[in-house]
Amino acid sequence: MKGTWKLEVGDPAPDFELTATGDTAGKGAQHKKIRLSDYRGKKNVVLAFYPAAFTPV
């Protein structure tokens, strides 16, 4: 799914896929893809967005 998502408070998050990071990130380890649907109904997931976290202000 590409494009802009418009979500309201309480809406379920759409499924998406990201490359996992961790202790071995950038050290030649195999990158693992993680999907939100891998955790749906199994674990609680918190999504946090920081739109300007890595920009100089």
C-alpha cells in the first residue's frame, strides 16, 4: 500500500513492512523484514511518529 493514509484516533493501523534494526544492524547481519500483521492479535504494538526527529531546528 502506497500513498497517504488518513487515520483517526482509534482506527486500526494499516499493515506495513519495515526492515528490522537492532544490535546487528549495519554489521553484516541479514536484514529481517517485519510486518505489522505478524503481531496483530498476538502482541501489543505501540507506534510512535516523530516527523522532525532528525532534522535541525
